[in-house]
Amino acid sequence: MILRIRKLSHAYLFLACLAASPALAQASASVTAGPLRGDAQAGPSNQPLNERIARGPRTDDTRNCDSRGVTVNSANGSASASVTTSPGGSSAVAGGGSSGSRTEYFGCDADHHRSEK
Amino acid sequence: MKALLPLAFALALATPALAQQGSAAAGSAGTAAVGGNSASTLGAGAVTNSPNGDASALGMGASAAGDNAKTRSGVHGNNNLNGNTMAMAHNGGDMAKSHTVCHDRSDSVDCRTKTMAHEPGGPPVKSTSEGEASIPQQ
């Protein structure tokens, strides 16, 4: 009888652990406003890191300050955000992330802002 | 009874530790335009909690076009990220303005954008958009 109860408890323990382990779903958000586009993604993904987020053209052209972009990748790649602007007018972008993340600026800000926490 | 104790102990240990696992992403954006002036801002953030570690990322952007156009963007913080961005353009009495604020916390992301367009002699036209997402409680 005691043996049966122990086996039963092990079965419950296994089921309880299965139930307590949540499926880590992916979450994403995309927003646009005029010449701006922003994307953010979190969670596991099968896509390669450099394909997961929207990137602006990497011109690194400091002569053209019309177009800017910023990309943030967390240390383990599970969270990312990017913002890009189309040419025209005045623009500013900024990005940041948790410890270990990498923030990369494109276009006019490329020389001034490259950070790795 | 003895056999049930390990089960209760394991559940007590496992449940709180796994309660906040998941991902959330949100953003907001807005544009105001009047008399040849336009101002746009947006923010997009993501946060994830997993056994491999917690991570967050936040991006902010602003764009303005017009005679006097100004833009500014910033993100501050490590674990709790705060983003702020502003765009404004005006000529004479016409003014277009947009402002976005985002908070990227350990288990949620929320962004709010407010816009305003104003012509002389008329009331300001205002709008607000919000985006919010939380990691679901398990």
C-alpha cells in the first residue's frame, strides 16, 4: 500500500512539473508613424538573430543625417527592438536594453553611439 | 503522508519560480500634422523572463518636418528601462507636436503617445494612443 502511494505521488509530481512549466511564447509588436517604424520581439525564435528584427539600411554614412536607425539586442538574443526612420526632416532615435545588451546605431549616429552594456 | 511531503515541497518550490516566465512586447505611435508641419514619435519595447535569464530591449524614435523642426530621443536604465522621445515642428502659429513615453519593466511593457496639432484661432487637436503588454501570470 505504501509503495502504491509513493508511485502515485511520483506521478503527481511529474504531472505537476509539466503543468507548472509554461510554454515560453514569442511576443512581438510593430508600430509605424509617418516615416518611423518600430519593432520589438521577445521570447524564443527559430529565426537567426539578424533576421528577427527590422533593420534600416546600414549606410554608416555620416554625411546623410536624414535617415537613422537603432537596434537593440539582449545578451542572449531573447529580446530585441529596432527603430528606423525614412529620409526627410529632423529625426532622432534611441535604444537601450538590459545588462549585456548591445545597442547599435545606423546612419548619422553610427559614429557617436555604439554601446554594449 | 510521508510520501506526499516531497510532492508538496516540490510544488511550493516550483510554482513561484516559474510564475513569471514568458514574453511581452508592446509599442505606441502617433503623428500630428498641420499647415506643412508634421511630427511623429513611436516607441517599441520587449521583455522576456526565462530560465536562461531575463532580458529587455526598448527603441524610441522621432521625426519632424517643417520650418522649425526639433527631435529628441532617449532611453535610460538597466533593469527597468525608461524611454522618452519628442518631435515638434512649427511655423508662425501652426504647431505639430508628438511625445512618446515607454516603460520596460521586469514583467510588462507600456507605451503612451500623445499628439497635438494647433492652428491659430482654433482649439488644439489632441490624441493619445497606448500600447501595453504583461507577461501572463502562470
